[in-house]
Amino acid sequence: MRLINVETYELEEYYNDSPKYAILSHTWGGCEVTFHDWQMKAEEMAHMEGYDKILRSCKQAQVDGFGYLWCDTNCIDKTSSAELTEAINSMFSWYKNSGVCYAYLADVPPIDANDDDRLRKFRSSRWFTRGWTLQELLAPTALVFFAQDWSMIGSRDKLASEISAVTGIEEIYMGSELPTASIGKRMSWLSNRHTTRVEDLAYCMFGIFDINMPLLYGEGEKAFIRLQEEIIRVSNDQTIFCWTWDDQYVPFDWASILSPSPRTFKDAGSYSQNSWRNESTPYVMTNAGLSISLPVLHLIKEGAGHGPIPGLENLLAVLDVRSNSPNHQVALLFHKKGGNDRFRRSRVLPGPVPIFWNPGLMERSMYIAGSRDRYPLKQIVQKYPEFGVLLTIDSCETLPHSFTVSSPRLESGILSLGPSGEAGYYGRFITIETSKGLNRKDRTGGRMACKIFFGVRVREGSTEWCTNIIGARVAHDSSNSVREPGNPKRTIHDEEVWKSQFPSDKDPMSDWMRMPRFNLVASVHLSASVEVAENSMLAVARIRVAQLNKSTPATAMQKTNEHDWIKGKGNDVQGQNNLVEAEEENNSGLSMILKSWSAQWWE
């Protein structure tokens, strides 16, 4: 490490124990003083733009009681690739170990105390837009800002709220708490910053992620891929996968779970690791892509030819990541790309979607495409509904997703909610049918059909979503569908006031129904909605069909909170919904119909 002696202006080298020093942070101008320039006489450097700020920094260091100063322009011999690599890999620690950092803002005039918004120019400084100054903001223990005439603007501590408003960085992370910020959050801080060399967008983050890498100028955007691969090697923070597809920065045929650009992390600051879990499942980058096991939800589809991308298997993989929505984790959509367990990241859902989380999802081992894989898709969902629901099925082994069908048929996997006759209300009814053996002792097969309502109410600038299970039915004969063969799979339009579907006495985002005779439970959870395109909102519905291990003598179809039956309490708990009486059909011994609605609703 070379330091400038603030009295003699000579460069001195230190390898281990360096003296106390101040450090300069600035944005580069058109004529900076280099290491070789510093060997010239002072009068030869006097005309250079960068010379004066080094002298002023040295004088300020003397005033503050420091004998040495470090500056990135003249203290590094950039003609030596080995020295440059060492300096960039050490730079964060150099700023962190400094006694004080002087941030010189050449584009900010002296503060006018009479100005009503005296910090306006400060907030708009170019210093807040550069890649390298991010670590210079976060690393030092003490940071002081100076205007273009070297008058003091204020310290980082006193200006913390202003800095946070400009950068999006919470005040808590401007100091010792930086390592607690998620990978996605740290990436979001970089997303709006710029560097002269494209590689530097990755290199300037070495210290912020506490990693070391060789420099390969000329590799271009591959540097950012290498950065992510190195982070994965030392961290299990899955927020690194929470980037959002943007056609401006992501190639059309991109397949990797890694992002090609830091610009895609603009919205990743809201994601964090699950604090209630000790650690995520280990994963590793291989020559076949990212090898990882994740809980999965399958999209409801009529067969192999349907889904968001026809002809491909589509699934939502749930990350060990929390979103801002309570009790929600986030999931990404993947398409199978051929071969066993080979998948690619989907652009159909541009970013992570919140998923109501509870234990019990089956995990799937998969290989997700690496950065070199390309996989152009000819058929992409280009138009989204104004309000839509992506339907997923979470079923136990005896009721697999492959036996699930729907009415209306879901060609894209997304259920479009249409407007009702009353302004501000959107909704849709759908019938979900799952088939398989219900009881292996004496009931060799059967089908369960469940009718669900999804709705949106827009009023006073707010959007409210809801879901209700209208009814469920079980039939004995597995060879005949509850929906008879040949019947059209048409949309069911119930002539009723849709606003009655929005309950006031329960959670509008979830519902469930239990059939005790068959130990069968159907439930639905609707996630918080996300914007997937301009003027298009999408929520994810997690529909669960499962058989309980415990039986109950009750003859009623019960509706209560799903948490109870997950924890084995469903037999005894009366929940937020009322008990609904049901009646058995003697001729089948397996079907149950609610008294409150007609069996005609399904076809």
C-alpha cells in the first residue's frame, strides 16, 4: 500500500503495519494525476485538474492530525496488472481501515444557508451515481463530505437520512451492519450506478460481498456472471436469484438463473433470507448449471401441451427467501428444457412472485441452465390480463398433479378475471378436478372436484383480492370423470352479486374445506399480487388437495384455518369459517353435496 506523506508529498510503501491515514473519495475528471505523473515536479502537475484536490486533501488531513493520505489516482501503478488486481481486491479494506474518508463533490457548490432546500445540489451529485463510490460510502468508519471549494457539507452520520433517500440504502447498513444485508439488497444498491468500464460494475462490488477475484479486463459482462458464481461459492443466500427480467438488459434467449446485468436487481431490495431457518439447502454451480433442490408447485394444466410455454413442463420453485408480504416466500417460474431435471428460468413471470408458505411441499432436484446456455422460445405469453391468477396445485402422492384438470381449460396456466356487471369488480369461477385412489382398502378410485372463486375489488385507489371455495364433491368411479366425457369445458358464469364473495369475517386470501369421511382436505391460498406488465397484475393461487392421516367421526364438511390441519388440529378446531352441513349420497357411498348449493354447478 502506497501512502502520500502529507508534509513532503512523497509516496511511501507499507506492507503490513501502515500508519494512520486519511483517504480520498471522488469522481474522476478529465485530467487526473497518475502514479507516473506524481514523479514529476510540482510545477509540471499544477495545470492538471486532479492535482489540486490531492493537495487540498493532504492539507485537510494535516488539520485533522493525520500524517498520510491515500488517493486512488496516484497511489496505484495502473500499468502493472498485478498491482491493480491487488489494489482493487484490497480497496474496501483500505477505506474501512482509514481514520477518515473525505468525499470531495466537485459538482456541488458551497451550501447556501438561506436556500430553502440547501441540500438539493448535494442530493443530485454525480458522486451518488458512480459504481466505485458505493464502497467508498459504506466502508469507512468516518466519512465527511466537502463541496467544490472544500467547504464542509457534513458527515455521513448527520446526512444519513438524505443519503438514504438518494441511494435507497437504509441507514443501518452505512456502517458495521453491512454484512447483514441480503445479497439481493446489496445488488439493488448497484442497479442504478455506472462505471466507465463495464467490468468495473462487478469489480467494484468485491469488498461489499467480501470476496476476491482476478481481474480480466476485456471479458465485458461476463465479469458480472463470475461475480455471482463466486458469491454462490461462499454464500447460500438465495436472494441472489431474485432479479427481474428486463428485455433492455436480458437477451431474449437467456436461460440461466443468474442475471446478465446488475440493472435487473432494481427491485431486489425487498427480499431477505428467512430468519427462522438455520440455513438453506446447499447448492453448487456445475458444468450442467446450478445443481439445487427446491420445493416446487406444479401449474394446473390439461396435459403436456399446455402451460405458459406449450409443450414444456412448467413449475414454480419456492426459494428460501422472504418477501415484504407476511407469511410469504417467493417463487420463480421454470420450464423444463429437455433431459432429466434440466430447467431454464422463465420470462413469462418477469420476477419472483410471493407464495403463501407452509411446510410439506415436495422438493425436486434440478439443474438450472448456466450462463452459457441459450434457449430461444418461439411461443411466449405476450399479453397479460388486467387481473389474472396463476393456478398451481400442491398435492400429496396419492393425488398427483398429473391427474388434475380444470374447467375452463387453462391454455396458458393463467386464469383471467373478467369484469362483472358492477363497476370495480372482477372475478372468475373455476372447477378443479383431481383423480386418484382415495382409500386403498375399499375405495379403489375416485375423483374430487372443487369449485373456487377468485375476485378483485377496485375501490378508492386500492385493490383487494379474495378467494372462496364454493363447494367440493367426491365421486367413486375413477373411470368416469365428475365432468362427463363430451361435455364442453366451458366457463361457468354464476348470476349473483359478485361483491357477496368478498367476506368481511375471514381472511379473504385463503379458504379451505374438509371432507372428514374421506380424510380429504381442499384449500386455496392467494398470494399478494405483483405487476407482471404495464397495467397487468398477477397473483398466484396455491391449491392444495391432501388426505389426512387422522380420521374423524364427524359427518360435516368443515372449513377452518389451514394451519390447524397442517399441525394435526383440524379434527377438533372450529375456525374462522362456519361449519357447513353435508349429506351423503346413499347410491355411491362416496359423494357428498352441500345442502346450500345445487349439484348442477359442475358439468
